[in-house]
Amino acid sequence: MQIWTGLGNPGPQYALHRHNVGFMAMDVIAEMHEFGPVQKKFSGWVQEGRVGREKVLLLKPTTFMNESGRAVGEAMRFYKLDIDALTVFHDELDLAPFKIKVRDGGGLAGHNGLRSIDKHLGPDFRRVRIGIGHPGSKERVNGHVLGNYAKAEMDDLADMLAAIGAEAHWLAENDGPRFMSDVALRLQD
């Protein structure tokens, strides 16, 4: 079993924030792969299903971003899973908008959700970094991250999320490079 966690903040007022793109990815994966109904567990919302042949639990922590690690830690301990069973989907300032990179481990880049997971489980989890771009100056970062996607970005956002959902089977099979390649190919069309 694998646990895929999307980072975000709960509540309709945050739904279209760039910071919530991890939640958006979970919703699209659940829909495209016909996951079961949403349940409240592990201080979050979970859905169970399969991506390809692999059993996956999708988790959206309801603890708010800064405490995401608490929810992820609860789920990992309940299922007695090692860190290599965890994939975290999150927004990434240092990537161009709608670009995707997968990596195992790495720094926290000031991301409070990653910092919380690192605190609870250590740094060696797989990350799906979803680019939101940098606004240019440090003073504008908070407003950018916690701002909604613009209307002009909605088609690109929908295309990127659909590509993530369609190619998710490569992540389930632990082939991050193929996932990145095939998502990029879909976004070229």
C-alpha cells in the first residue's frame, strides 16, 4: 500500500489558492481512478482505491498546512508503512508554473507543510513538486502562494491536473522519471 498526500488548507475559502494545488491533485486522481468515498480519518480526508495495480490511500490533511505531518504520521503508523510508501504532492515556488518534478528527499525550501512532515517522519519521502512560479520579490511571496489562481491560468491548471491524474500509474509503479516525461508530453499538445 502507498499513501499519497496532497498538501493544502481545508475550507472553501482556500480551494483555489496556489498553496492548495496538492489537494487539487488528490481530487483529480480520486475522480480519474474511481476511488471510494471520502472518509474522515487520521486528522484528514481519505479515499481508498487503486492506481494501476497498486493500492493507494489518498490523504488530504485537515490540520492546516503547518501541521500536515501530524495527519501523515498518523496514517503511516496505522498502516505500519516505511517512508518509501509516502508521496507528497505540494506547491513549489522555485518551479515555473505548471511544471512538475519528482524527487526523493531534499530540502524544505521554506515550505511549512514539508517542514511538518519532515519533523514527524524525516526528510526521505518522495515529493511531487508542482510549480507555481515565484512572484519576483520576497515581499510578494505570501500573497502569491496564498492567492487564487487567476482566471487566465484555469485552462493550464486543468490540463496539468488532468495530466497528473492520467500518468499517476507511473508514480504507483515507482517510475518518477517516466511520470515526469509523460506529464510533460501531455502538456506540450
